[in-house]
Amino acid sequence: DGDGKLSLEEREYAREYARGVESLFDGLALQRMPTNLRRLDHDKLAVKPNLDAHVFFRVLRRCDQVAAEEDEVPVDLERGSQHIMRYWPVASLLANNSITLL
């Protein structure tokens, strides 16, 4: 669900955004559809992250052998250093609090 990774303000913003999108869909389209088709599939409406997008991050704990790309030589990321890489190679480092996004 991912709520644990969001601040209280970010969670509230996400809830408000979702309510707004649902209200917009309801007002623009759903009310004009036959009753049996007036359902929203929330999984299809969810915004998925672009795992190929680059992110800026700071290293909180030394990380050994991180490869920025599948065909690149892995590098060690030193504590306190800052980097820009695609999200997918560092997602697990973010999840285990080895890095923080800037």
C-alpha cells in the first residue's frame, strides 16, 4: 500500500487527489453511462511510478556493488555522497533506508 513511506501531509494530499479524480470521472462520464457500467476500477486509475526515471539521492549507509545499468560495472556508494541514477537499481536501497531521495 505504500502509506508507510509517505508523510501525513503526503497521504492527505494523495487521498484528496484521488477523491478529486473520482469526482471528476463521476461528473464527466459515469453519470452519463448505463447503471451497470458506473464502476471505477481503482487499480487501473492508480498512477504507477516510472522506474526508468532518474532520481537524486543521498547515501545514508555505505552500499557496495550497485550497478546503475545492467551492463555497467557496479560501484560502491559511500555514506554522505549524492548521486543521480535511474530509480529501479536503487529502489531496494530506498526501501531499506540505505539512501534518501533529495
